[in-house]
Amino acid sequence: MRGRKPNVAEDYYNINNTWRVGKDSLNFYLQRKGQKGEDSEGTMDTWVTVGFYQTFKQIYHELVERSIKEVSLTDMKAVNKKIQELHQLIQEAHAKGIMNREI
């Protein structure tokens, strides 16, 4: 497609197997892994952009909100475990300097 960059692994920061962050000239964007698709070389992972953000802090707030909504609210242990996992991801990204990147 005209004006689009090819999907290159170095253009993204993988948060985990389901989420990754990309960057264009104006924003950071959060993507979620979708279903497998097919291209000319066989099967490939598809990624769906769920939003555009100016800072990594905004991305992590969105990630926490979306992830918590996926957990059954009847099980508070699962909710607390998910929150702890997400905070660990944020700490790891912060330690790598990811959250301090400029656009």
C-alpha cells in the first residue's frame, strides 16, 4: 500500500504475546494480536490497532483497563493477579527506558 511501512519486527515493542506498541511520526499506537491470516508466504499473525496515544503512560492505562475487563469480576484474586502482572510489565518497560522514548 502506498505510504505504509512494511511490518518489521524492530518497529514494535512487544509487551507480551498479545499486545505490542508501535510508533509512527505522530503517535504511539497499541495493537492486539488478532487471528491468523494468510499472505503470499503462508500464515502470519495479524495485529489490530486499538488506539493512538501521545505517551506510554496513556498506553499502559489503556492496557490495564482493557485487561481488567477481560477478567471475571466475580473472582477478585484473578483481578488482583492481573493487576500485579500488568504492573510488572510496566516496571520492566520503565527499566528498559521504553516509557521515556520520544516520538
